[in-house]
Amino acid sequence: MLVKRKSQKKHKAKKRLTLKQRRRRLKMIIAGFMFAFAIFLFLLLAFLSHLERFTIHSIKVEGNKNIETAKLTFFIDSIIKDGNFHFFSPANIFLIPKLEIQQKLKNKFPRIRNVSVPFNGLNDELIIKIEERVPVFNYCIFDIDKNKQCFYADAEGFIFAPVYGLNSSKIYLIYEKENDKKIGIKDHFAKPKEIEYLNKLINNLISEGFIFDKIDLYGKDVFVFLDSFFLKFALDRDPQKQVQNLKSVLNSEFLKDKQTDLMYIDLRFDNKIFYKFKTQNE
């Protein structure tokens, strides 16, 4: 009887072990099925992404004024149809690489400020909206051989294109003096605080009716050239206060009728204003 009970216990243990194996096998089958289904779904979606029905066939660029449309469309087309194998087609209307297009366009064409790629429904036309940078400054710098190089820069001081031909009357000419820094396209010609100062200074001068088109930068000093004389400002001062001081001194009884005889007015100091006449010796 004792031997029979032991054999029964062994038989039950084998039954329990077999049940565990069956459950494990079932889990492996389910996992294998899910893996195979995932691969099938992946391949199906990849196949569908290459269908002509969902492929971009034309590109429309809006908002560009100075950059040729043909150059933009050719470059965009080279991004979405680069000739490489892709499981999922970047030319698919639902899988357009918007971020890549935006980054590469701005890197290739520095004149571009913003790029947007709106969804165009089920249409096979890709629409790209461009916002170009507005030139505010013509920034010029002299190299070691004293050759002048000039660039267009926006209100943030970002240099985006070389200057060719005549300057626009609405663009302020900035000359960098006594500076050996190397600068070019995609650079900022000054620090953010200095650019902010220049914009405030220009706006304050314009609001007070001053007419000028040329500004020289000498380190921390800013020289603004009017018709008959020039003004000296400091980058580390309040531009609004400096312009108010300028207005006060020009309206003073002493200088009211002598502005054409002035050589310069120095407003670099908070509590003092210096000026010099053209006939005055150093």
C-alpha cells in the first residue's frame, strides 16, 4: 500500500509539471503569433506608404520673395525623394518629414526665418509656407587688407546674405571699426543686448524726427551720422535718455541756430554732454 501511494504522488507531480508546460507553450504560441502579426502589419503599412495614391506629386511654395521658387522646390523634392530605400516613404502625404524640411531649408537658405508645412488633406500637393527675413541693417566689416565686406542682417542682428549693388534707403548701414573678429553668413554681428540697444536707439531717433542712414560701431561706442554732424552714444547707457538729452541740448538757446556748424555731440555720459564745432580746435 505504501508503494502504491508513492507511485500515485509521483504521477500527480508529473501531471502538474505537464500542465505548467502546456501553459508556457500556449504563451509562447500567442507571443509568436503577436510578433508575426506585428511584422505583417509593419510590412503592410510600409507597402501602403509607397502607393501612388498617397504620394506627393507636386510642391507649392508660398511667401518667398527673394529666393527663387525653382531652387526651393528642387531642394524640397530632394529631401522627400532622396533616392534611398525607406520602409516608410517620406513622400507619403501622411508621413511628410516636416521637421527635417524645416531644419534643412533654414540651414540651406539663411534668408528664411520660418517654415511651416500645413496638412493638405488627401491632396498630392505639398504646400510649404516661407517667411523670409526682413533686412534692417547693412553690416560692413573690413578685413586685414582693408577690403570691405557687407551683409544683410535682420532686426536681431542675424546675418543672412551678402550685399550686392545699391543699399535700400530703409536699411541702416552699420560699420564695424577697430575690430578683428571674423564674421559672416549665419552669424550675429553683435551680442543680443547690443542689438537691442541699436534697435531702441534707432526707434527713439526716428520718433524724434532725426534722419540718418549710417552708424559706426567702435567697441562700446556708437556713432550716428546725421546730415551735417554726427552723434556719439554708448552701448551701456539708456538710449531713450540719451535721445532726450540730445533733444534738450539741440533746443537750447546756445545751439538752436548753430546746428550746421556742429561737428559732433557726445552723449556717452549720463550727466554731461560734450559738443564740438567744425571751426573749433582740439
